[in-house]
Amino acid sequence: MKFVNIAKLALTFAAGVFAGAYYMHTRMREEYQSYADEQIESMRQHFAEKEAKMDEEIEDKAVKKGIDFAMEKLNLQDSEGRSIYETDTRTYELIPPDEFGEIDEFDTSFLTYTADGVLCYDQTGEKVENVQRTVGPDALDNIGKFIPDTIHVRNHLYHKDYEILRSIETYDEFMSPREEGTE
């Protein structure tokens, strides 16, 4: 009888250990899983906030560098070391015809201002997308200031000198010889 009692006691102990281990395993897995999910979500939020801050910092630095670069480029000097762009001048400058193409660092472009108010490139006939940004706000109003039906504009941002000629043709009339030549 002692052996039977010991066997019962051992089986009861083993069943208790097994039941306790199974309960702890399933119960603890759920608790640790919820704990891990909370930690993962917390880290995702942390890195999302950090990334958003980093994006803002990068954008701020890029804007600052762009401004610094533009200011450096706008402070151009002529061959004698004199600044040709002072801080009180504007980005767009109406220039006399004899100054057109004078600065080696500036490219030259030729534009046509048609009778129906379209500004386009002479070579391609492509319309100028942003007239204000390309030649400035008052260039077209000053055509004829130095030479009849012509104005010259220096754009310090684009490093370009523009010659704008007023045409008596409309844009469609201006484009028709180009379209006939392509057929």
C-alpha cells in the first residue's frame, strides 16, 4: 500500500506540474505577446516621430543651404572685383542692349512676345511657363525702353540674359512656319 500511495502521490505531483507548466506556458505567452506588441507599437511610434522630425530638419537644412548658395551666386563680381549684384537690387534687371551677353557666366536666350500676349522661345516656339519668374514682373511693360520693340533682361537666379522681341504675329502665326517645316 505504501507503493500505491507513493505512485498516486507521484502521479498527482506530475499532473500538477504538467498542469501548472501548461497554464503558465499559455498564460505567459499571451501576456508576453501583448507586452511585446505594446513595445513594438511604442517603438514604431517613436521612430515615426523621429523620422518626421528628421524630414523637417533635412528640409530646413536644404532650404538654408539653397538660400546660402543663391546668395553666394548672386554676389557676382565683374573682372575688377566690383559686385554686379547688390542686396538692394532685384533678381531681374532690365539692361541696355550693349550689356546683353556681357557676363561670361550668363547664358543668352532669345524670346518672342507675340501680339496675343504669349511669351515663347525663338528656337523651339515653346511657351514660357512662368513669365514672372523667367523675365520678371515689369519686363514686358518696358519693351521699347532702349530699342523699339525690344527689351533685354538679366535674370540673376537663372544666370541668363534674355532678349525679348515684340512680334506683330499671334502665337499661331508665329508657330505656323515651324509646323509646316516639320511635315
